[in-house]
Amino acid sequence: MKKNELKVIIVGAGIGGLTAAAQLLQRGFFVRVFEQASVLAEVGAGIQSSANAVKVLYDLGLKEELDVFAVRPQAFEFRRFDTAELMHRIPLGQSHEDAFGAPYFHLHRADLHELLAKTVYRLDPDCITLNAKATRYEESSHGVALHLVDGQVVHGDVLIGADGIKSVIRAQILGPTPVSYTGDIAWRGLIPVEKLPKDIMETVSTVWCGPKKHAVMYYLRAGALMNFVGLVEHDHPEEESWTQRRPWIELKRDFEGWHPSIQTVIDAIDPDACYRYALNNRPPVQNWSTERATLLGDSAHPTLPYMASGAAMAIEDAAVITRCLEQSSSIAQALQLFQRNRIDRTSKIVVGSTESRGLYRIEDVTQMRQAFSNQDLTKSRAQWLYSYDPLSVPLI
């Protein structure tokens, strides 16, 4: 295939779709991205990006810009919910960078999204079309046609569905797939650090572990914000929407009796910017491609947040699909190469994330330490998660 003659259509301008667009444009492909929203924007939430994903962002030339707002945590710390006793610690910081070749970052999702969008626009000012909701696609031996809600039909050679957990492209390729409520809802909130005591937490990612719930706290935006996520067992699920506001008093009630540091952070959350949503589980699938269409990120392998790797997997996907299209002799071959090299890894992340839920729900300190010892968390992540390089891993 001659990449300068190949037209790639991407549905969805989230982190995965924009990373794919930037990677492809950088390597000489013609790319068009179609996004249903009227403006490019992301929710106010934090994401974690380990070396395996940061390498891709650096490959796009974003190191200097990332250094402006990224936070480099020094460790994961796992603390008991009521006494704050340290039960387990995984070093990050310089040790992560030395071991895996790139830093571990805490990033504001909106900051990374804006940076990726600017990169795409710099590479091709006409690449992204907004107010472009996809309804379906058709493919033939000659190409693919994407149908938009306004009646337009866009023609190309290959289609990448990067339109998230409610993906139209996923529904067409896979049909209905199982969805089950995990039993957890997730609270989220962002707090300006000036509203918090200066010594409330070091530059780490703190996981507060307790019975039937846990909370995660870490800094964002060069330390200007504290990100709070609270995952709580609830009998009835919420909507699966990150923008759904819920009463602050219910969050306060959910963490009653927890450590004063948790109470301080919750008390500082703006009641009008307190969000809660359901966490649903979608088991891995073993095929997400046709002859000319494939899926990427949450469209392909929706991942629960218990291993903080969903965004990283989408970024990895973007790099790998680009390499597959570069080195394959046909589109069908490229898409099969892509999924063959991504299904096992992303399935392991999906299953591992689901299984990790219970790891943070142990009240007894001895049980907690034994759980981490059995999981051998530090070594296992070093061996198969962080050490992966999507830019150079052999594709077979």
C-alpha cells in the first residue's frame, strides 16, 4: 500500500482517535476525523500515563508541552481507610523512568486532549470535522463509506472506530455485546490545592483501601489541582455518564468515618461540580475488525479504572495501528495484524482491571499485605505492562 494514497477515516476525536490521527499524519497518511460534538473538549478528570504510553506522546514531539502540566508522582501508596497506615508502596518517579525509558505522569484529561488536538491541527488544519455524528458505515472491495446523521456520506479506504464505549462502529461490527454492572459507582471531583492544607499529601498516588469502597487521590496540572475518585459499592447503578452531577451530601455520607485527610478533600469539592456514574464491565472480545474497519481504545476493549490503564491502552493502539498500516501489503492484512498483536494484551488489561477491584477492598492490614504479595504487583506490572513499547514491539 502507498500510504500517501490511502485515506483513513477516524470516528471519534477523543484521546485515542486524536493520537491515532497525529501518528498517521506524522507518517504521511491522509486522515479525516469525524466527531459528533460541536466543540473539542474533555471532562475534568485525571488520567495516569505510564512509560508505555508516554513514549508515544514523546514520539509526537510533545515532551516540552507535557513537562508544563504533567505531574510526576514518586510512588503508589496504599493506605488504610481510617488510620492512614501505609500498607504497600510501589516506587515511581525516577526509578520508573530509569527502568522503562519514560516517565510516569498524572495528566488532566482535558490538557492532554487539547495538546493532541493542537498537534493534529498543526499537521493538517482540515483534519477534524465537528458536528459530524456517525450513524453507520458500508464497505466494499473498493473502499468504505461512512454515513453521517445529516445525510453526508464520507468515502475512504479504511475506517477506525474510536468513538468510545457507546461506539456506533463497535455496534455494527460486533452487534450486541454483554454489559454487566460491577456493583460500583464512581465519584469524581477536582479541588484547587489552595483550598487544601499544604501538607495534605506528598506527590504520590494514594489509594485509600477500605471495606466495600476505596478512594484515589493524586495531583494534576503541575500540582495546581487534586484529583479525587471514590469507588463505592451501590445496589443500584447510575447512568454511565461522566457528566452526571449528584448531591455532594451523598458523597460525604459514602465516606463517613474515613480518615480526616479524605474528609478534608471531600469538604473542599465544589457541590456544583460533584459527579457520579456507573462502572460497567464488558468482557474482552476476540475479533474487532472487518476487511476495512477496525476499533481502537474503549470501542475495542472498554476497560474499568482499577488498573488506571484505559487511556494508555488507547494510546498504544494508536501507535500500533499506524505501524500495521505502514508495513502491510493490504488493508485487510493490516487490520488483522493490528488486532492479532493487541487482543491478548488488552484482554489481559481488561480482565486484570476487573479482578483488581477486590484488591483495594480489604480492611485487615495483614490480609492487604498478603494480597499484594500474592499479586506480586510490582514485578508483574514491570514485566508486562510498563515495559511494553508500542513503537518498537515486534508485530507478528
